[in-house]
Amino acid sequence: MPLPISLLLPTRDSMRFLPDHIECVKPLLPLVEEVIHVDSRSKDGTVEYVQQNLKHPNYRYFDHPPGLYQSWNFGIQQARSKFLYVSTVGDTMLPQGLQRLHESAERLDADAMVSIPEFKFCDGKPEPIRWPVHVMIEELRLKHPMVIPPAVNYTYAMRLIPQAILNSSASNLYRTEFMQARPFPTDFGTAGDTAWSVAHALEMKFAIIPETFSTFVFHEKTYSLKEYEVLNMAARMTRVGAEAGKRANYARPHMWQDKLEPYLDTLRALQESTNELHLWRQRYSAGWLFIPSAWKTRALRNQHRKMAAEQFQQLLVQLSTETPNMGSAVIGSAAEPRLLMSARA
């Protein structure tokens, strides 16, 4: 019996990686109710290859104009199953992993069920990378699948900008109805998932399963990154998150006024000083080391980093006492915080 999952396969001139990807998708086919193939005007035989080699009784093909999240959003709207899995070309999921994601999502009633991908290059060599999911698992000391309370989720989403707490969608399972009502934003380049996660962190049931059964492969994109270039990305995302926080107001006005708003102000100041330091280094290369004003900017950046780390710790401590169902995970993390931010470099 298939699981109530729609598999979304977005493609765009994907033949370079498609044959291996289809072989990895085939074991998933008995587990899903339908396959939604959305292609963005491929000219390299991608569509023909998929239709010849991927056989499913409920396969549906759609042609859509190019646009990363535009095509994803269109495909998501076509989904008919309770849950959605996005099979991005090049990235893989084990059948038992999809089953595990579904079991956990059903049990926890999650809108987004996030797992840990393994990172590799095209040649198969592993790449040790820390993504937001690693940070949250480590700091919250997660040992089993758990829903992260919205306020905690939101605080991490804001802190880890421009990285997304969703990590790789090819490692996750989403509730279809939730995604259909909240499309990915299309004006954040290739980081629409980050903007989406900060915009909706306070309203979704976000869960993490601290297990690995998928692979994220670093490979050359089949599209030009210039198509998706966005200026002032981090600052724009912070504004999106701040607006979402003000709308929700956590149902605790004192929390917003006393802790969250000052924290977001510090994050904005950190972004500004970080950008200014980057400009000094970009303009003068190693020569910035001999410019007193550049050193003042660096000192200010480090001050903002330290302040943001301290405010984050205070937030986590308060949330651990006010948030039910988090248990000792948050409390333990707050007692011995291991924060990403440092004053180095």
C-alpha cells in the first residue's frame, strides 16, 4: 500500500544528472500515491527520458515556464495527497527514510518534518557541513523526533539567516495543505525556502528527526545563478521575519517588547556592521588592516555578535520556562549554550 505522499519532481535541462536520479527514485515509487513532474521548458531530452524511465500509475506531467520556486509552487498546487516530498534532481532519499518521515509526521501531526542530509560532491566524496538542523539538534539536544515550539523555532530561524531551518527539501516531508496555502516567495532568488521559513516559523508545526537517510549533492546548477541574484538578502529576510513576529506577537506582548524586539534590532545591527566590514575588505583587500576606520567597523561587528549571542541565550532560557512540551531539551541547552556566533575573524 502506498503512503499518502505526492512526489514532486521538478526538472529543467537535467539530463546530466537525471539517469542516476531516476534510478534512486524508482525504489520510492511503490511508497507514493502519485508523481507530479513539472518541467521548465527543457531542451535536452529531460521530459522524454523521465516519461520513458519513470513508470507510476498516477504520473502527471506539467510544463511550466522557468522559475525555481514558481515551478515548485505550481507543482505543489497540483498535489492531491496528504503529504508532499520534493525530489530535487541529484539528491536522494532512501525508501526507509521516506517511511520514517511519514510515520513521524503522522504521529507528531507535523507541517514540516525535517531530517539530516548527508553532504557529498558529485565524485561521491563526503563534505562535512553544519547546517541549521545540526545546530538545533546539538543545542536542543534532540535524541528523537520532536516538534519544536513555534517561539523557539522562530528564534532559531531568525538567528540562522541567511540559512534555512528547512535545510534541503529533498530531506524533508511537508503537509500538502499547509504548503498549498503558503507558497514559497519568488523574490528571494534561490533562498525562497529561507524567507518562507522565517515568515511562517510561528504558525507551523515544525519537527526535526535527528536521523540521516538522504543525500544532498553539491553539483553544478542547470541554470545560471545570475538569474536569481538578490541584493541585501539577509536584511530583507530579517524584515520579513520581524513583520511576522509583530503580527503574531507570540500572544505574549511582554516577550516581544522585552526580549524579541531588542534581539531583532541587534541582528539588524549585526548585518549592517558585517556588510560594512565586507565592503572594507572588498575595496582594499588586505589593505583594510591598515585603516583605523575598518578596525572600528570590525570591533563594532564583534560587539554586535557578542550581544546577539547573549540575547539569544537569554531568549532560550525564558522560552524553556514558558514553552510546554519542550522538556529538558531547551533547558539543558540554555544551561550550557553552544552558540554559533563568535568574535573571531
